[in-house]
Amino acid sequence: MGVRPQGNKKGGINISSIFNRLLSLYSKNSNANKTPLEDFTTEILVGLLESDASLLDKFTNNILDVQGENFRIRSQKKYYVKDDMDCIIDVVIENDEVLCFLENKVNSKEGYKQLQRYTTLLNNIEKEQNKKVYLRYCTKYYDEKDITDIDFKQFRWNHIYKFLSDYSEDKFVKEYMDFLRSENMAGADNFNIQDLMVLSNINSTFSKINQCIDTIKPKFKELFGQPSRSTGVNTLGENNGYWIWSNKKLADGQVVINLGFWFEDGHEIPALCVELEYGKSKSKYEELKRVIKEMGIDDMKEEEGKASVWFSEDLSSFFKYDNQLERIEEWFVEKLDIIDKLLRKVGGN
């Protein structure tokens, strides 16, 4: 799904938004086989810890469960291994007595025998340098490992987030925490009374959402073909909402039309949304931009690799009507007609 356009934050520089823009730039200029989010998130963390010796020691003691002080930290350190692949370690933390490897994962899994190779390397270093060695593994998702021939522990990014919350008075720590939240790496909060109220009404709420989607589905199918549909509560987190969507041929590429209810973290009111996504590399892209301007559509957003036309309206805007469902249907129909007209003008039908 697309990303809802955000307003500019007033009253100071929003460092977390800079993190996201740098990540986008890094992604654009990196090898497609790399995982830039992992590298980027790791490099910021290393930068924070490197700039504060006390924070680094506490992180090592409390998160890595490695005791000591006066630690040093490096990222992307390469070790040459005889008769095997060389190892590039995400984070290396050490002092005169201790050496710890930290491997970070966000959206990827462990590489081929990655932790096994790190274990062998650390055990060899222990023999050669007489240091205590440790291997740590940090992930976004549950990914249990069974490693017994070294001091091994694993944890998740939400543990780092919780640790940093004690130091959130530091501007850059706080902004990094904001960035982790934006990437869904802060973990879920504990249940509260509001959650219980939501859960008690969840069936009724989804019944209304499904009724709205079912009402507009024939119009959507008429214009753009049989749609796919979100299934299950897990899609709310994965796609930030509940959607139907369709791919449509346009010249040498595909456009995607999304319609649904958007549930955005930090935005208290869900919104109705209709969106057209189109890849920038396709031959019709410049013509599409021209037609958008000609039609007076202001809600165009350009991102890495694609452009989107996004219409949204807070669900609360319809509370004043007695016939809410009919008004919601009318809003969806109006926006679908605009998308259809736009595509016809650029030869999409």
C-alpha cells in the first residue's frame, strides 16, 4: 500500500524524518541484494553508542549481558578466515578482556551458516588472544536459534528501544526511537483499557468496514477488474489498513489501484483512502504527471521508484450524517471515477 502524505513538523528539525530520507537515498544507490534498513539502523545505533562511552558500557552490560567497562565499538568489521568465507560483522564491541559480535536483522533471516561461522571465528580468537568471547543476535521478529558451543544470547529490537527510553531526554536518542517506531521496531505496548474497548467492539467494527467494502466492490470491479482483498487482522499491521486492490495494464507497465480504510500509527482517526500507484520508470509516467496537473489534482506524491495519487478523508467527517454508509459509498465512487478518468486520458482503458 502507499504511504499517507505527512505534513512538515514545525518547531524544529525532525531528525527521524531525515533518517528516513537518508534511508531512501541509501536504498536508491545500494545494491538491490543488500538490506539497507539493517545497515542503516545499525550504523545510527553504533553512532549513538560511540558518542557516549557511558551509554556504550550500559548497553553492553544490560542489553548484551556482557560485563565490563571501557568498551570500544566498530561496525562492519571484516575478519579474514582461512579456508572459508570471510566474515563481515555488523557490530564488534570489545575491551582488553572481552570480544562480542552482534549480528542485527530487521526484515531478513540469518545468512547461510552465518552464526555457525561467527561461532567458529570467535572460538578461534578466544584460543589465540585469550579473550572472553560472546555472540549476540538481534532480530525484529521471532527467530529462535539453538547455539550451545559459545556464550550466545538473542533479543529483539524492542529491547533496544526499551533500553533507550531511559535516555530519551537526549535529542538524538529520542529521534532514533521515533525512527524505530516508524519502522515498527519498537514492539507492541501493553494492553490498556482503550484496547479492551476496541476488542469488545471489533466484530461490529469489521462488519461495518466489510459492508462498506462490499458496497463499493461492484463499482471497483466494473472499472478496474476483480480486486484482491485483505484477509485477517494481521494485514492491518502489514499494510496499515484494510484494502481491496487491482493491477491494471498501462502501456508497458502496471498501475495499482488501492481502496480501503487506513489505520496509521499516531493518527487517531482512521481514514477512507483511494490511491493510484505508478512506477516512475514506465513510459507513460511523464504523460501521467501532465494529465494529473491538467485535471487539477493536488494529491500527488513522488517516492523512490513510484508516484502515487492519494485521496483520503477522515472517517470522523461522516459522523454528522444519518446515512453514513451511503455517504461513504458516494465518496469512494467519486474518487474511483477520477482515477478512471485519469487512466482513460493516458490510455489506460
